[in-house]
Amino acid sequence: MLILSLWIAGTSRTGKTSRLVAEFCSWVRKQLLKPKIKALPQNLASAILVFAANNNNRRALSDRLVLAVDGTYPVVCKTPVGFITDEVMLFFPLIFEELDLKAQFPLRLRPETEQELATQLWRTQSDWQDLCEFDGEYRLVRQTLDLMQLAGASGVPTEDIPVMLHQGLSGLDTSQENQSVLWRRMGELLLLWRRWCLERGLLTYGLIYELYWRYLLPNVKYQQYLKNRYQAIFADDVDDYPAIARNLFEVMLDHGASAVFTYNPHGKIRLGLNADPDYLAGLAVRCQLEQRTTISNNLGSDADTVVDLATETAYLGTLPDGIQSLQTISRAELLRQTAEIIIDAVEQRQIEPSEIAIIAPGLDEIARYSLIEILAAKGIPVTPLNEQRPIISSPLVRSLLTLLSLIYQDLGRLVDRDSIAEMLTMFSHLPQPGLVAQIDPVRAGLIADYCYHVDPESPYLSPVETFPRWDRLGHQATTAYREIVNWIEENKARQQQQSFLTPTILLSEAIKHFFDQGSYLTSDKTAVLRELIETAQHFWEVDRRLRQNEPSFQTQTATVAQFIQLLRRGTITANPRPLRSFSPQAGAVTLATVFQYRSLRASHRWQFWLDASSPLWSQGGAATLFAAPLFLKQWSGKTWMPEDEYTMDKQRLERILRDVLARAEEKIFLCHSDLGVNGIEQAGALSPLVHAARQYANPVTS
């Protein structure tokens, strides 16, 4: 018999998701027996609302559900923020009717565009420079925008933010009067920003949250739509959902929808990042409770001992043989020995690479590069989870931005000879593997020195004959240079004649002309170029919207300069190793931060805890947003004190240890170096574990 609503609670790897999948199949089978929809499985698909905590989990859960029902119909699985965003975009007419806004299609802002536009708007305030003295402009803007997102996710009106800050943070600083002024102004700036965005049809995540819980969800027409469309909810890992997700679920439960929820008390991965797990746990009173206690064969059974040692509840304890420590003096030696242990184990066929995870509280470029290179040299692939690098670090992107500076007027100050030389080298690659350049760096430097005409208003590349010894460049380099110059001059003339020739079009044509002459672009370079084009398209969509609302908006040249400077600040990133949808890399070692690994919700036979004595372990690999505890529903209204922060960090560390331990099946290596990456001695919360564990002894191999 189908349970109307079911609450499945349990720690990590106790079969909660499998139980949800079983309930899903049961619900589907029962519905398919109904004559009215038996021949229309697509109607059944639209009647089910499936949620997952993040995009990785969403794809995995969707695949499991499709396989469970043998692919009889498509399964639509969304994250809470994805669902809320889609609903606000779809039902925006209901919102602008209620708020008496201009009827226009909403345009969602990316976080980096949100930061840029908010900074421009708030710089017009007379006291802006005084406000920036508190914490710097970039940080002040980011924290202020984060407050709006926290408030929206928790169902708090933006108008209440200053009062909450004054009430909750007044005990943390002696200069209360100055802080009160700052908090009041932050609230006023957010109201100004909200009005400015709504007038132009621009939506940020914080604004989307607020519009949903405050205006759309209470709307009678929208609630009727939810009642008519959705009959069931299947929500996995609700301990990572924002508070307003409970509001949605309760509306649907009130209208007779059946539901299955899973909850992990040791999860709460996004606590402090818009999630409110304790508030979501309140849904349990409306469901039949099912506690999952069966734990797979792993090291989670030793969690109590590990937690007691790490939190100093116990000072003496023996760790199981499955937990060993690897100790070195320098971090470089630690990275090398960690890689060697993995290489030896794989070569001796003790373990497969796919059964190994390297977990760190924070992954710097040195550790990531060293481990990948050492293991790759022995034929062991490594998959870094969600690796993001600024696209400006790519010479392809830098060259294309240099190109824009040569084509558009008044951008000469953004170009120098080194960037010209780099552009010539990158644009002269032969269409073959290996990226062989027709203009090598030496010749490119000579050409830039003699042929680049510096001009703040209209820089240009003069003919190759400007170089007195141009005959020594060689036929290949000379021909390639002339082709580059001709292309630039032709498109410069086009741009001056055709105002609609946007930088997005120019970038696309330049990529096609200079980089699409062969199949030599690797997946990482393709990913970077794709991210550049997507960023440019979004940037000029926003620019077009602003010009529609403000005819006297800044010139196109100023917009291009703003775009170039935005990228050069490194705020736009791309994954240099994108997931191959149709042929994912199999048999690879997983490399991740603690936050990424927990979010993946995977398990491995062996885990290597890198920098085990780093103080970052207490933070879980992800920083909590400013004032986040004040926006939790269980906040009592009392001033947030340092001891409250200490308690929260201690609880987070315990959850991390129990969660990650439950995902290790056989061995854990506590990898410790006396000196961290910054040369400072490491003595974080996990140091007692390092010293209590049996030290790893490298076996002698024949």
C-alpha cells in the first residue's frame, strides 16, 4: 500500500536514496494502472516533481529513476533553485501585475554581472567612499548582495535586514555606532538595487528567491496551477535545501500531493550557504517516519572514536588499523609520497584508480598540478571535481581580448606590446595537432616592437615592411602576419560602418577564422572559448536591456572596455577538464575538496585526507556567508557571539568526520606535513588523529 507522505532519515550510505527510488517506482506503477493516463506516460512525467540537492546529484538521481522505470517516460529532476528560477521566469506576468512593473521578459543576471552592475549603481551614492573604508569595495558589494540572497532563501523581507544585523551582530564590534550606520546603509542600498533591477526586468538569485516566496507562491492562481499539475514530490537530501523549499512543499501537501523526503542529520553540507536543514526537518511531523540504520561495510562504525579525539572530548584513544597516518616535514615531500603510495598500490593491483579519492580542505594549484602530473606520468588518470580556473589565464582568451582592443576605438590603453606578441603567436597556429605557430614568440616580439603603433585612441599594426629587417622574418611568418593584419583592418572597417556588429559576433568570427581551421583544439581549450562566448552573449544581452531602459547609457566603447576589464579581474571561470557527456573518463582517481566530495555523495575504498592538520578542515572547505546564522529559522534573536561561532564550527567538524568516514570502505590515510603550503606549522583540529593513528610503513616490494 502506498504511503501518502514518507520521511526517510538516516546517516550517510544507509540506503535513503535507494528507498526513495523504490517508492518512486511504486508510485509510478500505481498511476500507470489508472485508465485515464495509461496511454499517456508524458502526462505522468509532468505530474511528478523530483528534487536533488545540486546538479551532480540531479543528473545521478535522474539516471537512476529512468533506469528504475525502464525508460518508459522522461524524468524531470531539478534543484530547488533551478525549479524556483524556472517558475519565476515562467510566471513573471503574475508578478509584474501585482508589483505594477513594466511588462518585459525577465533577464537573469550572472553573479559576476550582478557584482559589476551593483558596484556601478552604488558608486553614485554620496557616501560610497566612506562605506568602502569599512571593508573594501569588492568585499562590501559581495557581502551586501549575499545578504539579499540569504534573506530571500530564508523568507525574510529585504527591509528587515538592517534590524537583523543590528540585533544579531552588535556584540561583535566595539564601534557599534559606525557598524549600525553601515548596516542601515546596506539595507538601503539593497532596496535601491532591488527597485533598479525590477524596473529593468533584471533578476538575481536573491531577487528570484524573494519574488517566489513573497509574491508568486502565495498567489491563488499559482497555487491552483501547482494543485492541478503536480501529484507527487520526491525530494532527496532535503537537508541541503533553502527554507522556502519547505513553504513550497507544505503548499503542495495541503493540496493533497503525496511526498517522499530523505534527510541526513550528518549532511547539512550547505549550512551557511542558503540552506536551512533544521527548518526543513520540521516537515517530518507531516510524514510517516522511517529511520535507516543499516550502514554499509565502512569505517563509519569508528566515527565516535574519531570525533572524540578531534573535538578533544577524549584525549586517549586508539584508531583502527584502517586509519593510518603519513607524516613528512615539507608539503612537497608529502605530495610526492602520497602519489607514490597510490602508484605502488595500483601497479600491484591492490586497488583500482576509480576506488581512490584524495580529499583536501582546500586545493591549491601546486597540490593539484603535482598530484595530477606525478600520477599521469605513471598512466594513472586523475579527475578533479568541478575544477574552475579564470578564463583570462588562457592565452587564447587574452589574444581575443587584445583583438577587440585593436578593432574598437579608444581602447589603446588596454593593449601593450607583450599582448600584441602573444596574439600574433596564438593567431598564427597551423591547423594541426601540437599548435605549431607560424610566428614564433621571438619573431612575434620583434614584430610587436617595430610594427605595433601605440595610440590610446586608435592603435594599429603597421605593414611588415616597417621592420627594417623584415626579410629575415621568413616567408611563413610574413604571410601569417599579413593575413592577421588584413583580417583586423577589414573587421575594423565593418565595425565602424555597422553599429550592430557586436563584440559577440566579432569574437565568434575570430574564433572561427583563427582557431577553427583544424581539429587541434583540445577539450579544455574548447571549454574556455565556449565560456568566453557565453559570457559575451550574456554581457551584451544585459547591455541591450539597459540601453532599452536608458537611451543615454554609456558608449559601446565604454561597454567593451568594461567587458575586457571584467574578464581580466579573473571573476569568470571555466572547467579546464569538462565532463564528457558521452564518454566520461573511467578508472580515474578522484581529487576534490571536502565540500566538493561531500556534495558528490560518493564512496571509495581508499581515502587520502590531504593536509590533515590544516585548520581549514573545521570550515569544511567552504566559507560561510556573512551573517548566515542570523537567517536560520531557529535563530533566537540573540546577539551572535564568538562562542556561538565556536559551537557551530565544532558541530560542522563532527558532521564532516562522520559523513566522510561513512564514505570510506577500507582505508584512510591521514596525510600530514609539519609545514603547510605557506610555510607555517600546521596544528589544526585533526592533529590528534594524525598522532593517534598508526604510522604508514611503505612495504618493501620485490
